[in-house]
Amino acid sequence: MPPLGLIAGEGVFPLLVARGARAAGRTIVCAALAGNARPELADEVDSFKWVGVLRLNQWIRTLRAAGCEQAIMVGRVRKAQMYTRWRYFQYIPDLRTAKLWFTRLRRDKRDHAVLLAVADELAKEGITLIDSTMYCADQLSTPGVMTKTQPTPGQWVDIHFGYELCKAVSRMDIGQAIAVLDKDVIAVEAVEGTNVMIERAGKYCKVGGWTLIKVSNTQQDMRMDVPSIGVTTIEKLAEARASCLVLEPGKTILLEKQKVLDLADRHRIAVVGYEAPKTP
């Protein structure tokens, strides 16, 4: 098969994709987003090049030069950095990205719209984005309680109460996670990301025992929009005295899944794949 392109942001997710794709016999060409991707990713791929976050033409040139016809785009871009004082010097777009920004995205710059626009631009150049979980499907969340640690009756009440609230927050493109205790919403995720939201919830909820509910985007596209949970998330939850983590089955990646679940059990945190009951 032709080489597989990997457009890599931050975190472990790109590493898992690279390892899975290599195990499947794919040659991997990585366009690593500067300031976000891990340098050690270079050891997991066949070709590695740093590219600018807002340099879409650079992504395309890197992948096309290697003969890539398919690509996977994974890993978070630290969006909060784009609101710093020096953002206009750090994130200078190329002409193609600027044109996309001021035409197609002029009225809608939400994450989902941006990602779809990027996918369409890649497709124009013969590069098809594919399901980002294709080479690491074994890391996806599954239905039911995934840990030995079980939720308490009170946590089940919070799960049933908070799940639809979290989905509503996602539908409004505010964020994809909330923190709940005794039917009170302690914190809602926004641009800061899940880990920072967890820290904030811990400051407000000194008694602990709260539940984190994290859902996928309502318009989730598995090519480029898969929520992830890693070891760092569990450590943050433990520090913030949380006791339960709720995920959507089949729509969230547990980065190094067994490590995540083992660590959750060590900290007595229940991890649940929750499916809302279907209304008749």
C-alpha cells in the first residue's frame, strides 16, 4: 500500500496510531505539528517533518511528496495557546490557510467546522482522511464498568443526571466534559481542556467523590474528532479527589488502555462506558 500520512498533534495518541499502523505493515510519513507533537514520535515513523500548525500547504507538500493517498490526523492542538499575547507571531498562516479562514470559515470557526474544512482541502489534493482509530481500535472504551472498582449508588445517580447535561454542553460546542457531585455541576470544560478543568473541579470540591463525565462531540467524525483519556487524566482525577469517570463506549480512546485502567483501580476510580437508555 502507499505510505500512510500521520498529521500529529500532542499526546500519546499519535504514538499509538504509528505503532498500530507499523504493525499492520504500513510505511508512515509524519507531519508533526510544531509546538504540539512529541519529538519521540520521530522514532516510531519512517519519515518525520515538523510543520506549522497553520501551514496547511506545508502539510500537503510533506504528504504528497512521499506519495501518501490516505492520512490520519490525531492529537490535540493546544488551542489556549492561540489566545496568548504573541499569537500573531507564533501562528502565522500560509496563504492557503488564510484564504480558508477568511472565506469558508468566516462565519463559523468552531472546531468541527475547521476540521471539516481541513479534510476537504486535503481531499482536493488526493489525500483522504481515514478513521483515526483504524489502527488502535483495541484502545476504545467499551460498554459497562471497565475497572474492578465499581461506582457507588450515588455516583450512578450522578451519571444518569449528568450525562444528558454533558451532551447538551457538547451540542452547544462549549466543551465535552462536566464534573458532577450530588446532582450539582461543579465545573464545565471549555477552551482550557479536560485536565485543567479537573484541577478547577478539585479546588471547588474539597470533599471529593465527584464524577467526571466526558462525551464525544454531537457531530463526531471518527476521522479527526475522537476524545481521549490517558494516564495523566487519571493522575489529575486522583489529585482532585474524583472517584468516577464516565465515557461514551466506542467513541473515546483510552491511551495505553490497560495502564489507564490499572492506575484507575489503584486510585479507586471507577471507569464506566455509559450508554444512555433509548427512549421508545
